[in-house]
Amino acid sequence: MIDAKHIDALKQIVGEEDVKIDKPHLRAYSYDATKEHYEPDAVVFPANEEEVSKVLKYCNENKIAIVPRGAGSGFTGGALPVNGGIVLALEKYMNKILEIDEKDMVAVVQPGVINADLQKAVEAKGLFYPPDPASMDYSTIGGNVSENAGGMRAAKYGLTKDYVMSLKAVLPNGDIIRAGKRTIKDVAGYNVAGILIASEGTLAVITEITLKLLPKPKLKKTYMGIFENVEQAMNAVYKSLAGGAMPVAMEFMDALVVKALREKLGVNLPEWAGALLVGDVDGNVDEEIDYQLNILEKSFKEEGAKEFRIAANDEEANEIWYARRNASPSITMYGSKKINEDISVPRSKLPEALNGIYAIAEKYNVLAPCFGHAGDGNIHVNVMVDGSNEDEVRRGYEAVEEIFKLVVELDGTLSGEHGIGISKAPFMKLAFTEEELNLFRRIKNAFDPNGILNPGKMGL
Amino acid sequence: MIDAKHIDALKQIVGEEDVKIDKPHLRAYSYDATKEHYEPDAVVFPANEEEVSKVLKYCNENKIAIVPRGAGSGFTGGALPVNGGIVLALEKYMNKILEIDEKDMVAVVQPGVINADLQKAVEAKGLFYPPDPASMDYSTIGGNVSENAGGMRAAKYGLTKDYVMSLKAVLPNGDIIRAGKRTIKDVAGYNVAGILIASEGTLAVITEITLKLLPKPKLKKTYMGIFENVEQAMNAVYKSLAGGAMPVAMEFMDALVVKALREKLGVNLPEWAGALLVGDVDGNVDEEIDYQLNILEKSFKEEGAKEFRIAANDEEANEIWYARRNASPSITMYGSKKINEDISVPRSKLPEALNGIYAIAEKYNVLAPCFGHAGDGNIHVNVMVDGSNEDEVRRGYEAVEEIFKLVVELDGTLSGEHGIGISKAPFMKLAFTEEELNLFRRIKNAFDPNGILNPGKMGL
């Protein structure tokens, strides 16, 4: 617990009104999308980088834990104050788009800017910021950088890290640093921006982000391939990509998801449908769109797709995307509690991964509907259980552990997008050697020797 | 100096024949493209990762300096054993392409593989590895990763770092680690691969590299814009890119280079030509190529280009590229000694940067022909002096220092591609604060507490 002396000192820094210790605030900042709760001792709202620096310096000298927080929409507990201390809430004041420069094609933003707000602002200028996590309507760019958020467009356009040119950040000792430059190329000094990305707020507090933008492609079309089974669809994924297709998205839904979409939401899908691939292709000329769609159609049909739909207009495109957007809500029909994981494997291992997951689910007598970003090998596995059935919940978690083991065997990763946080921390030893974990600890120590930043995360 | 005991111990590890202390070997491994010379005490040729691990462990325990080396083609002294010790030469044995996987679209290589050899091997399978440093015919992938090599195609396709999925590496203590995964997405643990890229061999010895590949575009066309002056050309760069063009390359040559090409090599260019932009556009369909070329032609002409050439066939394309490829050899007519720098600025600052460079050259009474990768803001500045004229050489170096100051003021970087090494180490304090340099030192210490790996580099 932080004593009154510390609260007073923090109020000296950010102002009386921006240090909150009342119960409603502590509760409001105690949770994230994991639905776990840990109350902080205080919530602090810094107005700018200088205040962040002073807060960190004070907390570092007094060994007070600090958890930086954007929207609190993370799935692995990255924003949870598991050891108490301070939540440093960046969404209240540090939420400005500072600059959109059409000449350099960059955006400069504060960490609390909402992803979708940035998208809209740059698109109004004919530019394009590709990373589009499912949380984009509420998640912040600071959080996106801290977790290296992906999204549906990652199949063609990559991840948040591919767009970060430069960061400003505050180290636990209060030092304000700039990492990287507003230049396409920069090889002066260590790639500090590279290691801050996906560091889950454990190394520094990011205060400003310079992002690379692209010209917005002029045209887009939406496609859907309907397969009888998952194996056909997964083979079609890597066959079409290796064949030269570069779809913006290639999203996957399995038989359980298809069933839920049909039965729960009345989506128009054939009885025999056992797997779907949907996505967009984009380009600047019609012929490029056709080139892409031809490769997809040919590869999909060669692997057994019985239907290949191309949306003729926006309405049909929305219908196709309606299925994908409702994959997650629809599967709640299989259980009141969802244990969701976002594993990622090399694309050629997708059929093996999916079949393995279903075998594990069968072994533990649970259902595991899967959907996700097949174009980049990233699958959201949802182990659905009856939350009131203790035995089923236990079996669910056992299945998840076995799924992680399978993924590591297939040269995959524990997390494609969501990070480690606390949810996947117990599995770090499956994925990393003791030597690798020791290196992580030494890196952590180089930035944060007192361990004040987001303690208890990433299994370190 | 390493004593005989250490030489014997190293021979125990890698074999009698693969530790060299004879004068010809020490001389052969004493230089790189900077033309500076520092002889090592021994050259060691490890056959595999295990031997690298044992050599590092031994040297770490005995505080012997180790300089990892690929082809020694770097421009900033990264491979020079400035403190003596061992050169760890990776090109002799660790030079295999281990795998090219068409399903996952990845290549797995050892560090000593030559860039151009990898290009050829993947293109034979319809795949594409974009990074193409000018040194690609002899530089190694390990060196490319260690310096984050760029190249002409960076304007569209990015840098080496954009293609590194995973690294294996040996830490100074002998620990063998894997950083990153063979998956498009991976957010488990710190991004160690991110910090090893561009670390110039100061943190770990890279022993295996997994690279992302793309489908090879089907079509390519070459263009050239001819301008009366540099300002027009630089304005055309950012205008065309902001206008939606994504050329594979957009290479720049200034008036002095044009003059040298015409007078020394007889290249067919108009008398009035004061600046050139040349490059390729690529795509899968003719209409996309035309779309790109139309934007370029329109933007170039709006900014004052008097000629816009499109190569009708391979022969004409080769003629255009002949000019760019011979930019560097041609300018030797301006002086026997070349002090070359590869600054990088935000694209919108290109006109200001170029004009500033010429003003500085005039002030110090030297010539500074410039060419380079204008599409990404990366300019190779060549201060040409008479190497036998001590005063002129001194003025040349003074001009370079002032150019660096200008670049930092313009939010640019000391190095776009070549790294810091020893050549730019004196300028690190211009570009980084003491707090930032201290962070670099702590990162170095986290990997290499005894400071055995490539000591004396990067100004740390």
C-alpha cells in the first residue's frame, strides 16, 4: 500500500485532481478484457511527458509499482496492477493526434489516441494506417505498440511494428529518450524502438509515436471460399499465398463457428459448409484485383472449395464480413465461459495445428471452435466451457496447456497478437529456454533495475 | 596480444587448421571497405554454432576481444579488430542456405551466405528477397542483418529488418538462443531479434537467420526523369510518393554526378540536365505498371522535369541503370580521396538537405557530389578531395562534420544504411543525448558484460 505521503507527492506533480484514490476510480481501473480484477492504490493521470517523467522518477526512488494503461482492452492482463501501486492512465490527456504529414507520410500521435480515430483522420487525407486489431474502435495506439497488435490486414500489411518509425519514451529513472527517427532508414545506435514494441509496458512508458503511413489503395473487393472441411481450407491458405496472392485479409472460420453462425444468427451458408475463408483484396486498378481473385479462386477450388463468392457491391461485402465479425459473439452458444488463446504457427503447419487442437478438445471432452487470421497463421482458439461446471473448467484449462505444447512442437508461438501478460506467463517455460528467459531478465534490468514498471508480467 | 596458451585452446575447439596466426591471414582479415587496417591476433573459422558457442565462452572467460566478420565489405569499420583479439570469420564454413520453404515462404540461412546467392536461389522458385544493398554480390546476410542493410528497393520493400523473422545467436557467455519465430506474428517475450538487427556484432554472434520471402512480381519497368536542378527533383520525390506512387526504387543523381557520367563515361544525357531520378516500378499486371508510371510522369513534370523516359525493353532499362550503377565510379574524377557518408532525412526535407550540403561544400571549398536512394530520403554524400593535399583533406572532414550537424537539425540520422562502426562513432554525441547513450551502454552490458564482442564500436 502506498502511504499518504506518496499520494501528496504525486499530487504535487500532476495536480490534486489527477490523482484518484476513491473506490469508484480504483475499481474502474482494476480490470481489463481478461475480466480479472486487481485494484491499484491510486490512479494517476499525467498531462504530458514531463509529468510522466516526474512520476516515474518519484516512483523509482520510492520503489512504487507503475502500470501504464491505455484503454485496458488487452486480453492477457497487461494493464492489470497485480501488485497494486499506481495505474498511470494515459487516455485522459495524452490522446492527441499531433501531426499528420502528407509529405513525409507519417503520423505523430500520443499513446492514448484510439486506433480507429487515427484510421479515420489519415484516410481523410488519402493515407492509410493498416494495423487493424479487432479492438480498433476502443484500443489505443500506445497499447497497440506495447502489444505489437496485428489484425486482419496483417496478412498483406504486417503488424504495428512494421509502422513504428520512432518512439519517445520515459525510462523508470525519469530519463526521456527518443528511439528511432522520422526517416525510412536509420541504423545509428541500437534499435531501442524495436525492443520497446511488444514489451507490454515493462521497459518504459511510451509518450509519443511516429508512424509510417501508406497511400490508400483505390480499390477493394471481398471474397469468400466455402469448404467442406478445415483441412481443405488450411491447404488453400498456403497454396494461394505461395501461388502469388497477397490478399489484405484471409480470415478463417471452422465448422463449429459456421454452425453457430447458421443456427444462432441465421447466416446464409450451405448445410455442407465445414470451413470458410473470407477476406479482401485491394489494389489501384481493376486488373490487379482480378489477378488476385483469380489466384484465390483457382487455389481454393483445387483444394476442394465448392463455392467461391465475390461480393458484387458493398452490401454483399458487408454480408460476407458480417459472418466474420460475428464469429466471436456467435460461439457463446457453446458455453458460458470462453478460454481464448491466439496461437500462431507457420502457415504450412495450419492443417496439423487445427487437427491437433480438435483431437485435444475431444480428449478433454470440450468444444474448441476456432477462427482467426489464417493468412498469417494466427488462430484464435476458443475453448468453450460451462463456467458453473468446475470439472469442465478444469478440463478446459488442461486442454489449453496441451494446445500450447502442440503449438511449440509445430514451431509456433504462444501468442500472435495478445501478448503474455499474466494469462500466458505460466507457459513461458514451454516456449523459452532458461538461457532465453535469463536474457529477458537482463534486458528488463537494463531498463528497469528496480522492477517498478508493470511488475509480475511476462513470466520474468 | 593473445598468448600461445589461448591459441592452443582455440585450436582444441575448432581444429588446428582453423586458427590462423600467420602474417598473410592476419593481414587479409585486417581491413574492410573503409580501407583502414587493424590486425587481429588470430583468425578463427568456426564450422558450426557449437564451435561458435565454445569460442565465445572461452574468450569471455579470458576477456579476449572477438570481432565477428562476414565479407568485410562494410563502410564504417564494423568488422575491424581495432583492439586486436580474434576475428571470428563466418564466411568459410557457415555459408549454407539451409532451406527455402515455398509453403511458408521463408528461407533459413547461415550468416555467411552471400546476398546475391540467396536472391538467385529464391527467384528460381518464383520467390523474392527484396533487400539489395549495393554490395549484394559479395556482402553476407549475416553482415546485412548486423547493419540492417537497405538498398535500392527499400523505397517500396523496406529494409533487412522487415524480412528477419527469427535469428539464432550465441551470447558472449556461450548461451545459444533463438529470437523470434517462423511465424508472421509473434508477441511472446521481448523482441530480441529486433535489437540484434543493426547491433553491428556488439551483442551476440548470429548463427542462423530465418527470412520472410514474397512472391516475385511478374512485371517490371524502368523510368528516368531528367530535371534542370536538384530542387525540382527532390520536390518530385515526395510529391509522387505522397500522390500514391510506390516505385521499387527512386534513385537520385545530382548535377556533379550527371556531369561526371557525361564527361567521363559518355552517358547520353542532355547538356541542361542538373538532376536525375531513375528507378523501377513493378506489379503483376500491365495496368498497375501504367498506373504507377502515370503518377510518376505527372508529378515529375509538374515539378519541372523536361524529360520522362520509360525503357521500352531490357536494353533501354540497362542503359538507364548503367548511369546509376556508375555514379560512384564516375565521381572519382573530382578527387583521389572520397569521404562518403550515407545520411538520411525525412523525405520532405530533401531539398533543404541538399541545398545545405552544397552550401557547406562551398564554404569549405570542396566538391560534394550526391546520389542515392531519394525514395526513402537516404543520400550518399561524397566529399571528394585530393588525398595528397593535407589542407583539403582537413577541410573535407570539417565539411562532413557540419553536414552531420545539418542532418540532425533536419530530424535526420547519421546513417541510413552503413552503420556507425568507428567511422561515425565520433558523431554519436551529435545525434544522441547522454541519457540515450547510457541506455545503449546498459543494453550492451545486458548482453556482453565483459565487453568482448566487437569492442570500440558504435561510440559506446
